[in-house]
Amino acid sequence: MTAASPIEDVPKFANRLNANAPNPFNPRTKIDYEVGSAGRVTLRVFDVRGKAVRLLVDRELDAGRYRLTWDGTDDRGRRLASGVYFCRMEAANFVQIIRMALIK
């Protein structure tokens, strides 16, 4: 009997939303996230009252690592006020939220 071995290593990913950097930030911050398996992924920014202020990602993505830059603006392109904001990632049965501080 001969054992089979993989031709190449396939990286394993897990759904994960990493802390943004820099934090606090002005005027922009980078957000790294990881998708465990192909499917719809949504990243939204909310203010402290729970109002959605910016949709960053809403699409089908393959498994892998991703990075985006948020410029501290809302969906209409207006600069948001200084304060605490939350980025929420949803993918399959996964939800994670990070806290971000925008300073001026």
C-alpha cells in the first residue's frame, strides 16, 4: 500500500476580523480580515448608537486574507465626527465586532 501525499500545501483560513491599525486613527485605518471558506462576507461600520454609517464589504469572497482601508467617511463620502465606531464582520454563521476610535 502506498500513502498519498499532497502535491502542495493548501493554507487553512478561519473567519477572523483583526484589530484595525492604527487605532486610534486619523484620517484612515487599515482593517485586516480572514475568510474561512468561500461565501458572502459583509463588513459594516456602526456608530455608538448602533446606526450603520458605512458599508465596506458586501460580496462573495474566496477563502483567504484580505485588507481594506477605511477613510473615516460615511456611505455618502462625508467625514465622520471624532468618536468610537464599531466594525462588524458577518460571514456564514460568524459575527465579530471590533472597536475603532476616530480622532481629529
